[in-house]
Amino acid sequence: MSMTCRELFERLSEYVDGELSQEICQEIQRHMEGCEPCVAFAKTLKKTADLCRRLPSRPIPPEVAAGLRTYLAAHLPKPK
């Protein structure tokens, strides 16, 4: 079965980050051999990821970290 564009889009971030199995990577590569829009999207995502990796890392301001913790505690499912 051939991978659809939607399926590729759902996995592309993992593909760019090298987090997928070789089998799924091969499916993505086969799909992109005949799909220029997906090739263009993959190139754009890879370029964006490369640029983000070059940004300097800065600590999160304490008030932002506290707000994020509060938000996550209110919206994430509680562990069982």
C-alpha cells in the first residue's frame, strides 16, 4: 500500500529528525519520488528545523515557566 500525502505530513517531522524506522523512511522516500508538493514541504520543514537548531538557547523566564506548569496541570490527563 502506498503512503498518502496526509500520512507523509503526519510523519514528516519524525522523518526529518531521524526518529523513524528504516521501513517507514523508505515508504516516505518512495512517495516523494513522485510527489513534488511533498518534496517541497519536506525541504521547507528540514530548512526550518535546521534554522531552529541554530538559535541560541535561553532560559524560560520564571513567570512563564510557572504559567506553563499551571496550564499543563489543568489540561493534561492525570496519571492513573
